[in-house]
Amino acid sequence: LLFETSHEDGAEMLGLLEGDVEVIRDAPSLPHIGWNRLEIKRSHPVLQGLPDGTPAYFVHSYVPVPADPAVIVAETEHGGRFASLVAKDRIVGFQFHPERSGADGLRMLRNTLGLIAADRPAPAEVTA
């Protein structure tokens, strides 16, 4: 949804990140359903407290192919390698299901909520 177009159905998407969504290359099976590891490519606050190799739960056949590799936070392998977590500025995208990825997935969601909360302006003081 965050990228420009999807090869799944030719859909034009939000275009918040440059790149396309394509079928998983060299996949041994599709859809890709199950647990795989996140291979961290660069640090990001969403992964705070989680090690390289953290497991995540996937259900998909298509993956983002970013035009700018700098947006890739983590990659995963299922036949070919693909971007499984992307981020740029205030945009974060999960290719897996964090809500189904156990305690580690819940930590990622808490970390994401912490980023959102930190970005909110402080409430105005009430004067009487």
C-alpha cells in the first residue's frame, strides 16, 4: 500500500515510498505462510529491544521492491530475499503480521505506538 504500484492487480497505490510490489521471486511455495526471521539491515526504533533474527509471521505472495534500498530496515528470505520492514521519516511498513508475531510482534507495535506518542504535540496548559 505504501509503494507506487502493485503487480498483483496493476493497482496504483499511495506512492508514499518509491518502488513497486511484486510476486516473491524464487519462492519455493506461494503463498508464503509461516514463520521466518527478520535480518536487520539498519537500526530503527521499531526494533528497539529485538535482536537480529527475530521471528515474524508471514501470510503473503507479494513483496515491496523499494527503489531506494535505504528504506529497508529488515529483510527476510523465502526463496529470494525481500524487504520485510521498511521505514522512511515517519512512515513504517511491515510486510509481516506483527499482531500475529507473538511477544516480539507486540513489542514492535508498542515501539511504533511510542514513536507516534513522542511525535504528538504536548497538550496546551489550561489556565483558569
